[in-house]
Amino acid sequence: MLKSPDVFLLFCLVGVTNAMYKQWIPDTNYENKTNWDKGVVPCGNDRVWFSAQVSVFVEKTHSVQELKLPIDGEFILNSGAGFYVGGEQEVGCGGGITNQFKDSESRWFNPALWQAGVTQDDLQKGQFVFSVHEESVPCQYDDVVFKANSSFRVDTTSSSPSIPVQTVSILGKTFSSGSEFSQYLSSPSGRLQFHGSPPVSVGNSGCGDPSGCDCGNSANHDQICDSVTCPSLTCEKPLRPVGHCCDVCGAIVTIHYANGFNLQVYRERLQLFLLQPPYKSVQLGMSKVFKSQRIMGVVPFGASAEIQVVVLDGERGPQSGLVAEALAHDILKDIHSQGSDYGIAGAEFQASSGSSSDEVPENITGMVVGGVFGVLLLVALIGIAVVLVQKRVVQMPQISLPSMPSMPFVISFKKNADVGDLGGPLDHGFDNPMFDHQTKLPAALGLYGTEINDTIYMTQSGVHFVNPVYDENETDFNA
């Protein structure tokens, strides 16, 4: 575990920029023996042939017996450099051979041809940063560096409409203006050094988010991986980091961050772990990634940003990945102890040995957010369904219920206002002049337009119907 005073040291030494410097490795230098088909730099007894259109950087003066040049090409001569034809045999050069310069056209999207550093000084010192394959190639916020005393030829062929970067440095000159760099690409040197379409474009704004930005190379993932050969692995459960082309043996730490998190500051803190003797052979790559979020693991509702830390070791065989797993444990302990000082809300890890960890410290924010989104989604679906049913866009299915047993239709009749239930005279008690005065209803139209007869009376105590079937004053139907 690291101590807290390291925090103040890091803040003093490290800037807040998240851009990396990506340096191109291949060159077309005359003094580089790998550029010659015989594997050696020509000497004074040799015949030198250049068959391809190429820009060659020459650092020193060279003697040759013969120099064959292509139709189109250039020599970029360092101060005091040049060629001359020697008249005498050079001692120690042999009998003389024909040495041909290779046609080296390397691909921009080959991650093995780039080196990454936090600063240009790190590149010069050889302090390179490990990255997943997608981020080994220059990202949209990176500064691209071609070595000062060097020339090159790179193929930028891609299916993407452009290759944006922040700046490009060539022969010690930095291009940050799009128009200025376009003019260079149109020059004889630019046409020989850059080949393919689309061209590289500069002037992209830097990453303004201290927590990091998306690299922007996910669209070129297949093209990047075409240049990668994955090694055979011996670990139990290999892992596939986001943005990487191959499975790996090691560990992946996932960090959930909050306000105040700075990617570059925490990257430098993790580098301090690698200074410890057990972890000097470990490679550690750190990047911001976006993972799809799903409600109950099924319904997608967006992507969440996380910090991915890939930890690899150089071990082979049964011990492969175990040192990286030990470092992942130490990183989580450090986060549990001092993670809040760096704006870290929680973290977990997976290892190629099959082991994993619970979140440290406990972080239920993701669960709460997922639950809230689930409830909101459910309410929204119910609301939409109700509106669709009311608008009759969607009809509810007809559900057949078992028929209820038929009930008899009951109508109560009174034979006569003065006849009781047992057939005898109805006892009215006493007369109340306030309530028992019968009021004859006015004549009204019946259901079919006929006038209602005088068989309906209304009193303050109710409405009385006179049924002619039972009325003693009506005609006898038996007559």
C-alpha cells in the first residue's frame, strides 16, 4: 500500500492533461541496417540501389561504388552528410555486394509500431506506457511524434473518413494547425512520407475531462486487430479487456469514479506500484471505457463510464497471471484505504485464475440507479399502454367469463292502496292532513306518445300505481 504523502508529490509533478504522446517506431534512415535487404549498411565497395519511391534520412557521409536512384524520391541530408564514389577498395568492406533499400510501407493502425509516453521526455528516456491495442494507436486527443533525425513512410489507409489527432511532429517541427499540415502533406516530402486515404488531420481539441475521454479508435478495432497475432495462453480463465484484440493472463481492475477523479494523477499513482520489487516486470494499462448497462441484465438503458486497469505480468506456465493478481489485490486495498482522496467511489477486479472480488468500498449507487430506472421504465410502459388503449390504437383482448346463472326478474305490485298483504283492509292508523293529501299527476305522454291515464298518484309519502288487472273497479275478464 502506498502512503498518502505520495499524493502531494504527484499533484506537484503531474499535469492534468490526459493526452498521450505516441511515437512512430519504423524509419527510412540510411544508417538503419534493418532497412537493407542484406541486413547491413552498405560500405565503400558496395553497389547501392533504391528501387522504391521513398524519403531517406542520411545522417553521415558514405562512400559507394555505385548509386542507383528511383524516378521519384528524396534524400534528407543531415549537416555534413552526403555521398561520394570511392576510387579504391575500402579495407574491411569485403569484395562488394549489391545492397538494396527495402520497400518499407508500414501501416498506421498496427499497434506494434507505436510507443506511448506521458511526456516527450518519457519517450526519449524509453519510459513507455502500456495500453490496450486500440489505444496503442494514436487516439483523437494524442500528440503524434516522428523522430527528429528521421524520415519514414506510413500507410494511413482506413475505412474511417478521417484520422484526427491533436498535433503531429516531423523532423522536430510540430504541426497544430490543420491548414499548415495540409500544405505539408501536399509537399514532395509529405507525399513520400504519408501514403493512403484518408489523410491524418491535426488541430483536434484536447480532452477537457479530467476523468479521461474516449480514445475514438473503436471504429477501427477490426483493422487494428488484423495486425495482431495473439499468443497461446496457459491460465485457467483468460480475460478480454475492452479495446484489446487478445485474451490475456492477469487481472482487470474496474474503478467507479466520482467528482474529483483525475485519470492522469491516478495513473501516476499506479506507476508507483511498479517500483516495488515484486512488480517490476508487470505491465499496467489504464483507460476510460464505456460499458453497456442493462436492467435485470436484459433491457439496455445506456452506457456507464468506468476506468479499466489492465494488469499483466511476464510469467509463463502455471504461474502466469498470479503476480498480476497479487498487484490487483494491493490496488484494491489502496483504494479501500485512500480511494476517496482520488475521487474513487468503488472498485472490483477479475483475475485469470478465476477469482474475483466484491466491490471495495461498498457502492450501491449503481444498484439504486438501476432500480430507479427500472421503476421509471415500468411506469412509462404502463402509461403508454393506458394511452394506447384509450386512443383505441391497441384493443384489450376479450376475456370470456363463465356465464352467471339466470336470475328471475322480480316486479312487486300492490293490489290496492287499501288492501293489505293478507287480503284484509290496510290499517292507515290516523289521517295526516299534511302528508296524505293525494295529488294527481298532470297528464303526460306515455312511452309511445299516448297520454297516461289517471292510474298514477303521488303523495308526500310515495307514488302509488293502480294495476287494472287487480283493480276491483275494472271490467271482469271472466264475463
